[in-house]
Amino acid sequence: MAEPILRVRELTKHFAAGGGWLERAAGVVQAVDRVSFAVARGETLGVVGESGCGKTTLSRMILAAIEPTSGAIEHEGRPLAWNDRRALQAYRRQVQVVFQDPFSSLSPRMRVEEIVAEPLIANTTLGGRERRERVGDLLTMVGLDPAVARRFPHEFSGGQRQRIAIARALSTDSRLIVLDEPVSALDASIRAHVINLLRDLQERIGVAYLFIGHDLAVVSNIADRTAVMYLGRLVEIGPSEEVARAPLHPYTKALFAAALPAMPGGGARREAVVGEVPSALDPPAGCHYHPRCPFAMPVCRQVRPELTEQGGGRGVACHLFGQAV
């Protein structure tokens, strides 16, 4: 089996909470708690969950924007060395990002050619002519006329601006792109065009995506596999079609009931998520989901369920796994 492009092992991030300057922290926010998964070359892994589940913190660690409290990130089989500046620079060149809002992520004072060429200036030794040629090739790749390179971001539609952001992410031949809610700010019709572009690029150059999102319909549609997070923990992972058709974890079932209440062949009615997400500053013991779970047992209040293989590439962290839920 080929080495995955990305592997995270027991990735954890805690933040000090409360307290000001010269004051002790009031507690610790457990933003991400022992998350492990791998992304294969040319694969799309979707990460979903409610606001506050840790998706953003997870993506920031994978982008090497913040250092984890513990755990490891491996890129192409090599552990990321946080104290090695050159290694970090090389890693960041290979792992790029496309943000949710293409207007705020593109400098209004820079022309398109400057925006797309910025990573090339920082990470390569290409001369001016070579950079211009590369920018033209990238714009063509994302479906834009190279002649638009002299324009400013405000002269484009939202979908076109997101294409520019994708071109910038591809400029250094990155093989893994973190897509942080990349289509949620776009109209539905434009959203489909951008998703089709991402698929086409993946087929042509083999780029892998980590697709962070809250729209289960979009994530299930584009992702090969879907990972579900709840309060910093990974509670389910598996092929997207299987997770959508027959979710295992009660939280995953509730998410799909809320997002896709009329799924074809859905069978019995699913109950939507009830209650509020507990505070990451003081999460429940055992299974974090047990205060909201209609199937909670005494063991759920005391023992953390570990992610367990269920066959067919599926995994679930639930004391009810293997039983009809």
C-alpha cells in the first residue's frame, strides 16, 4: 500500500482559557483531542461537525499555522519537525489552503498575477518571465483567461475569485490542499461549477484535498471518505456514501437527520441533534456526546470510547458499535 500524503497521529491541541496578562489561566480548552487519520494521494477526505467541534483548529495544525500540544503530523512518511525552519517551509510549500471567503482572502491592492505569483516568489527561484508564464498556465488550468492577470479581485464574481484562490494554492505544485468551507459563500449554481473544477483538477494532477465543511450534502458529494468530529474528537470515519446511507454513531445519525431529512430510502425516521454542545473548557467525562445521546448507557458516562474498525474502511467511537442503534 502506498504511503499516504498525510497522516496525523493522536493530534491534540489545548489552549489556556481565561486570565489576562500576569494572571493565571482559568482552565484549558480541549480544542482537538487525540485525532488520528490518513489522507491518500489523490483522495478527498471530508471533515464535518457542528461549530466548535475542532475542525478549524485541526486544519490550522495541518497547515502548520499552530503547533499541536501533542501528537504528530507526517507528510509523505516524514514526521513534521517543528523546530526545523527549512523543513517547515518545505512542508508549507506542499500543503496549501483555499479559504471560505475568496474576497477577504485576496488582497484588494494586488493584481491577480501578483496574488497567484506570491507563493512562487516566496518559495521558488523562478525569474519574472517564468513566473508570468506559470501564472498564465495556472489561470488556464482553473478555467480563466490569462488576460485577466492584470485585473484586481473586485472585478471578478465570487466564483471567479475562488478560482483565483485555487490557482494560487496550486502555484507551488502542492499535492495537498486544505479546503476550508470553499463553497459555502457561493451561490448554489456557482458552487457546483467550483466543485466540478476541484474534481477535474484532482483527476488531472492527482492533488489530495482535506475538505473542511458543515454542509453534509456538499461534503458527502465531493469527499471519498467522511470524518465526523464532535467536541474535539473523531467519532466516525468511513466511505462517504456508506456514512451518509447508514451512519453508525448516534451523533452522525442526528447530523444527517437535521441536514438531509428526506434521504432516498432512508427507512426509519432519524432523530435530529438535541441540546447544546458542551463547553470544551469542561467537557463531559467518558463519551463527550453522552449528555445529548438518547442511547447513553452508564459506561458512556465513565469510559471514553476509542475509534474501532468496523470493516469496509469504517470506524466508530461508540460503546454501542456492533449493535442496532
